[in-house]
Amino acid sequence: MNASKTHGWVWAYRKIRGLQCTPLTSAYRATLYVIRGDTGAFHNDVSWQKIRIRR
């Protein structure tokens, strides 16, 4: 199986929540990931490290 079939909205949401982001930010970024294949650059609530998830 390739990544596009195994990495859907739930996977992206859990991954982003695991990075200490708020539920609203996680839901928004997971939706972007499913639609575009890229979350875009964003910061989490704990550090100012830039995060981006791509297919």
C-alpha cells in the first residue's frame, strides 16, 4: 500500500495533535493535507519550530 491510501485525515489529525497543536488547528491542517497533500508551514503551541507534513 502506498502512503496516499494509509495516510488519510485521521492519520494527519493524530500526527498534528501529537505535535501539541490545538484541536482546531489540527483539524484544519489535516483537511488541507487530504485536499492538497500538504499542510503548509505552521508552528505548534509549545515551540516555534516550523512544521510541515507532505505526501
